[in-house]
Amino acid sequence: MSHDDFPTDRPAVVTCGLPYANGDLHIGHLRTYVGGDVYSRALERLGQETAFVSGSDMHGTPVAVNAEQEGVSPEEFALDWHERYAETFPKFNVDFDNYGHTHDETNTEITQQLVRDLDEAGHLYEKEIMVAYDPVDDQYLPDRYVEGTCPYCGAHARGDECDEGCQRHLEPGEVEDPESTITGNPAEYRERTHKFFAVSEFADYLSDFLDRLEGTSNARNQPREWIEQGLQDWCITRDMDWGIDLPGENPQDLVLYVWVDAPIEYISSTKQYSERVGADAF
């Protein structure tokens, strides 16, 4: 779209990637948020009704691990960074219409409802997988709680990524010679029941969506490559306390994976803004 296409009858939502509530903002962050702010202001100058929204990404094992190392709860740790971010953006004239976070009530409710809807539609299923476990500390070790050897290249790897070697995403149970990042204890693998999202069922739908997508060729070609390679169903739960609880009658002490609730924050932040300004819909 060009400037001649604005204003439109439909409100525009401008978003930026959620900063992860795990450390200081830096100059690279400003490149993203200043650019989003400039774009939002430009649309408004053209008479376009615009909402500029974002929020802090609060969940996941890096937050939980660092909080444990600092002797505070994950919620306290993440909220502290969230508040610092909210104070920092105005100092650089980055003016969000709404800046929320993924642990707030709105995002929790919307995330759990979407998961319930997927489950009721038959797109979720249970599967037994091998999960790292510290028998001395009696603790399951998802993602960054465990490290070991990459089974593909032999480099040192975290539980969810070989970031020092081949850069592959790693699934639970793949890391060899696992150890707890908290205690250093050798870990073992135990079988656990987790929820999976049947992403593979949506290959045709996603391919058609990419055909309609406006944007850069890179934005279309990278996901198209994933589709052509064959989409893998996605484990959407983790064995930990920090996160949004898996909805249902038998959650088994599971929370939703951070990459389930984080993208939904864009919807939640837009909803919060819409309610604040009295809009009928968001």
C-alpha cells in the first residue's frame, strides 16, 4: 500500500516485536520501536485512525531460570523489567497507545479461550514425549533448564536450540548428555503426556494465505520453505510453574509454551486500547 491508499475505513494497528522481560533495552531495540512510532504518526497525519500497541513478553524458561538465580519469583523478575521498559520508551518519544504484557488478565483470558477453541475443534491432541528430569532436585527441565550436546553437530546446546553450533531448533528429548542448568546435576529422560497442535493439518490453508500475503519476498518464501519441507505438529505445553496454565480439567501441572501466548499479546493489547477508548470492537 502507498500513502495514496490512506485513510481507509478500517482502523490500522501498528505493532512492534515484544521486548523479552529478561534484561535491559539497547540501541537495537530503539531501531524497532522508533520506526514503529514514526510509521504510526505518519498514518495519523494522513488522517488514518491508528492504534500503536505492543507489550512485554513475560514467560518462558530464560525468565524463570534468571529469576531463580536472583532469588526472586519469575513474576517479580519479569514485572520489574516490564516497568523499566514502560518508563524507558517515553524518554525516546516512543508513544504507544497501549503497552501491556503477556502475563496480564486480558492476555491470559484470550490465550486460554483460543486454546479451548482449538481443542474443541479437534486440532489438539495428547502425545507421550521424553522430557529431561533432575532426579536429585525432583524437577522437570524444559527448554533452557537443560543443556547438553547437540545430536546433529555435537556442539554444546540448550534444550531448545543449538545456538553455538548448527542453529537448529531442538525438540524436547533431543539433547544428549543432558544436565540441569540450575544445579548442574546429570539429568535423565522421563515420559510425560503433553498437548500438541496439529499444525500439519493447515498446510494448504497456510500456502493459500502466503499467496495472498502482501509484503517482502523473504516474508513469504521462508514460511513457504517450511511448508514444502513438511510442517511438524507443535508441542504447546511445558512442565513448569511460570506461564499461562493449560486450560481444561486435567492440566497435569502444565503451562502453555511461551510462543503460544506471546503472539496473542498483539490482540490483547489492541483489545485493551479499544476498551479504553470505548470502541465497539477490536
